[in-house]
Amino acid sequence: MNTNRNGAYVASTTDVVERSCDHCEWHAVDDTYPALIERYQDHLREEHPRIWLRR
Ligand SMILES: [Zn+2]
């Protein structure tokens, strides 16, 4: 399994990517990495605004 610095990985048997939040139990699965990043950033903006502002 490939893991990159952001903690996201691409499962070898399916074309989905998964992202876990570094700050809570939130995680999401999506078809494409850009879509997943967008969802993660939405999550940060809503749930961790102070972390979001620091990015
Ligand atoms: Zn979170």
C-alpha cells in the first residue's frame, strides 16, 4: 500500500482514495484525489477553522 506524506493512500484494488483528518476522527473516501482534498479542506474550514487559517 502506498502512503504519502499527507496520510492519503490509493488502494491497489480499487480506484478510490481515502483521507483521514489529522485533528479528529473524520475521514472521507472519494474517486479522485482533488475531490478528496476539496472535501478535506471544507472539513478543516468548518471544524478546525484555526488550523484552516494557518494553511
Ligand atoms: Zn477534523
